Amino acid sequence: MLSFRAAVRLSSILMTALALAPRLALAESPSPAEPPAEVQAPSAGNGLFDAGPHHRPYLLSGSAWAAGLDGIGASLRLGIPLLDGGVIPLINDSLQLEVGADGWTAWEDLGRSAGLTPVASLRWTFHFTERFAAFATAGLGWTFSYWQVTWASGAYARGLWLDAGAGVLVRVIGPVHLRADVTNNGLRAGLAVAL
């Protein structure tokens, strides 16, 4: 579903975000007006190799997404912390369960399709700084879709939905983060709020 041109654009955005990570790390002097770090971030800690104890908040994310040039959609996810200390004891990582839904519509040569998909996935997050984290996701959903061939005819479909990809979280202010994902279903960009 992801066009080559879109994949190249998103990879350049992700590379820019990775290049900015060291600058974000230098700009991380805590302000007395900000709430404590454990309330703010999916990216708590002093860097990737800070393997100390961490508290990870719930994370509510909303994204708009594009699937190639012929489809658009919206995603909503609630990230529930499973392993605050992560999977690898020597680094600052964490594991979350994300539950939510994707809604989408697409235009094709023979008609239009639309669907709604409840999704559950695991998100493995690597916390590079207090402001920057990168993650990988993998999950499954069940799609309910409608495909309309002409204004008078159409068909309903159901099926398994694979949702896998990688992305970044960048904290912009307080508990608010920018979120960008590259997935097998398209490119997503939106906001996330630590609860």
C-alpha cells in the first residue's frame, strides 16, 4: 500500500528526527514549571543506557494517515505500560500494549472502499533521551469493510488486519508528543499525550 515516493519521504523525516535527537538531549534542562519527568514522558530517563527504574505513563495517541496516493484514514491508540523496565535490562526500553482502532477510506479504479478495524498491538520503545524515543510495533486487528463498485452495488468484507511498523515520539511540551509511524498500512502522523 505504501508507495515508493511516500516511503522515501517518510524515511527522510525519520532520519531528520534521529539527527535532531542529540540537540534535543542538550536542550533538556528541567524547568521548575514543568511537572516531574515520570508524568511527562514515554521517554523518561537520562538516555538509552539509563537502565535504572522508570515509571511509564499511559499514552493516548491520535494520528491521521495516508496509504499511498489513494487512501486516507485516522487512528486512535491507548498505550498501556506492560514492562516499565523493558525487555533488555541494560538499556532504557519499555513494552506497552496498544489498543485502539483504525478508520479508513480508499479510492480505486473500480470503486471505493471504507472500513473500521479494532487493533491490539505491542509497542517496544527505546528511550534515547527525555524528549526522544523510537519504537517498533506489531499487532493484529479484525477489519470490517465495505467496497462499493457503483452507486447501486457493493459488498461487505471482514478479515485479519496486520499492523506492523516503526516510528518516533518527540516530546514538544509537558505531556504532549509528536508521533510519526511508518507501517505496512501507510504513513501516520499525529499527537500523543501522556496520561
